[in-house]
Amino acid sequence: MTWWAVDVRTAPERRDWVGAWLVVHTGHAVEERDDGSLVTFAEDEAAAERLEAALAAEAPVETARRALDSADWSTRWRDGLGPRRIGRLTVTPSWVSADRSAPVVVLDPETAFGSGEHGSTRGALALVERYLRPGDRVLDLGSGSGIVAIAGAVLGAARATGIEMDAEANEIAARNAERNGVADRVTFLEGDAADLAPLLGPCELLVSNILRSVNTRLLPAIAAALVPGGLAVFAGMEEPEAELFRPALARAGFTPVAETVDAGWWAVAARRG
């Protein structure tokens, strides 16, 4: 198979948004070059062409595609990743060494979403790092690579459970839990969070890093899964969506206590009444 690179140029003020869009739509990290361009990868020329067309429909960009040599470009995207500090937590790829003097999550996302490179994931982790208390029980909805559930355990949660519709992602997440030595406290289940979350509660902290429409649909199940006064962290929403989601939070009996924006992605921590 011949992989293709897609070079992307856009205005500096839109670069973070475009980079985040590429991560979501390719499942790969994005290479940021010194000249301000972004580089992502596609499995073949047809996939590269579809990606260019989809991106052009969303943002003013200039793109160009080029065939690559026979290197394994399915893993070459790893080259741009390194340790990231989020509060007192460090997230590092499994192939990079990191300072172990602070809490560390060692991760290989493989094909699952959640590497710490996306603003929505970083926003969720920042709020988890701020509010998780040792001994808390954690639920992670849409757990992907397992990064948030594993971070909860690393930060002192008594147990953390991830719920994910993708069976392959759960296999990846389980490997990551083993890699971090927390498999005895972290479990990943396949299924619909609306059905499973209330059955897996009560918990003190719940994280839902999905889409706004899904977060809204899940609000009753999330309220049912939390202890009275428990905290929910919602992410996966772009900054303009905040005004649309806050009224839904209020109607469901949640009170926002903190918000964060990272690369245009909004996250909020809200307490159940």
C-alpha cells in the first residue's frame, strides 16, 4: 500500500482548529511544521482526495497531496508525538520516555481516539486532574483509548470504568491499562452508555467526551449514575456550542463549576444537584 501525505495551509488563527479537525477525521496525530503548515496522512490517494474535499467544505485552506515512500506510514504519525503536561499529570506515548516524578499516563492510542493531542481530550483531562479526589469512583463515557479512565486511576481513583461502543477500542484501552499497571482498577465495557451508566453507578466523577447531541441525550443517565453532589465533566464540544449546552445542563439539574477552552474545544465541569 502507498500512503499519501496531505499538506495543509490555513490562516494562523485557524491552525489549531484545522489541526483538531484533522485528528478527529483521520485518527492520526498531525505534524506541525516550522513554516506553519500541517501534515496528515491517508491510506491511499482516494482517501487523501476525500479528506481534502471534506476539509475544504469546513474551512478556508490550501491543500496538496503527495505519495510517500514504502515506509510504514500507518505508524509514522507517531514521530510528531511527545510528552504533554496537563496540570500535575503527564501523558506520554509508549515509545517516548518521560519524567516519572509526577503522575504519568503511558499511552499507545493505536487506532482508538484519545492521545492527548486533541483539545477536547486535554480539556477533559485538565478538569479531571483538578477535581478528582483519591478514592473516587469514575465513569468514562466514550472511553476510546482509555486515556481518561486510566488517568483517573493514576491520579488515585478507587476504580474507573470506561464505556465504549467500539470493541476494538476497548481491546486497545485494556492494553493501555496493563501498560500503566492499573488493570486491577480499570475496566472497559462495550455497550450504550445510556443503558450502562446508571447500572454502573453510583460514582463521584463521570466524564463524557463525546458530541454535544450525545452529551445532551445522556444527561438523564449521567444524573442517575452520579452520587448527589457528584461531578460530571463534559467535553467534545467546540467553543460556540457552550451557549447551546448550558441550558440543557440547567434543565437536567446540573450547576457548572468550571470551564476550559483548548484549541477551540470547550469542556465544562458541572455538579449534580
